[in-house]
Amino acid sequence: MFIKNYHSLFLLIFVIILFSTTCKKLENYEGNNIEFRETIFEIEDDITYVIPNSELDFSQVTIGGINYNLLSFANCMELKVPALLTFGLGDIDFTIDYEAFIPTSNPNPLADMAHDIRPKSLELELTNITDCDLSMLEEVTLYLVMDNVTGSVSDFTMQNPANPAEPHNAVKLGQYLNIPESVGSKMNLVINEDAILDQFIHAGTFQTYMSLVFDKAFTANEAIIKSSMKFEVKLTNEE
């Protein structure tokens, strides 16, 4: 189960919008003819993902149609079938996929006044396993998807960067492929700078979809990953 918190993001949007809507365009006053300009803000928000160990089975794997029942792995130990069990084939490395839809909501009724909402940066931090780090992942990808979306990425209708107005139900936020051993407890994803998030934010409720590939085990009851995101937001404040 994931724990998420978009409240601080949309509370900040609400405050900004409230401030903006209390200001009239100067051109509305007699004697003034000043062109109205959009206001651009960069805002931040933190979200915490909790990944239960119980939803990952590091001890059983099927490779080439053969089922292997493995002993427990040590913390941050590479996932592999030892040569002892492979009948002369040597050690066999393997990975475990983990995917989840996280219900997400936008409680701010005035958020539709914000537009051209784009991700600017996305940092992940493993916060609770001190003797392990994010190199336990081989790759990670984050998406926003609409409420009615199910299945996997192959079932999504992705946003078209060349024409974001085309019908779509998902957009990629960012990813990190081939995560190195030296990554440490923090890493920055490669942001999809073409992503426009308006459709999801304006919908009020949507889903965050996380796709992870583990190549190391962890023995804690859960892995807690904090994401720190920055967004660029344009606001309309004319009456």
C-alpha cells in the first residue's frame, strides 16, 4: 500500500490563486491600458511511497520454465539463482517487477485556473533502510493515469508530445534506467519535459502509477521512498 500526500502542492496552488484573483487587471481601471501577463510559478511537493516486502517474493522465481525455491536473501543482496541449483549453468541473475496504481486526489476546486502544469525535477530518496540504497532497483518509471485506467503500460493511451490535446489517459513523469551501483540513497529521475499534467490535475482524482524493477532484495518489512517534485505552473488571474 502506498501513502501519498498531494495536499501541500494544491494548498499552495490555492493560496497563489486566491492571491491572484483578488487583483484586478490594471487595464480594467479608467486611465490604464496595461497588457495582462500570465504568472509563472515553480512549486514543490513531497510524496512518500511505502512498498511492502510482503508483496515481493524474493525466494521464488521461474527462469526458462524452471521453478526455483531459494533461501532467504541477505539485505541488499543481488538476486540470483546460485550455481548449485542450476545444474552446471552457473549463477543466474534475475529481477522482480513491481507495479502499482496509487489513488491520488486534488481537493482544490480552483486548480482548473492553473494550466500548462509541467514536471521540472523529481528526486527519489530511500529513507528507512540504512545499510542499503536505491541500487537495489534496476529501473524506475512514474506515470500519471486517469481514474478508469487499469492493466499495465501497454494498455495506456499515452500523451502525444507533438499534440498534447489528442485524447490520452496517461503521461510519463520521469524514469531512471540502468541504475548504477554508485547511486546512493538519493537519485534524480530523467524528467519528461514534454509532459503536460493539466488533464489529470483538473480531473480532481486520478492515479499515480509506479513501475519498479528490483535486482536486489531488502529484508525490512517495507521500503519507504520519498519523492520530492518540482512543477512549473502558469496561473490565469483575470476576471
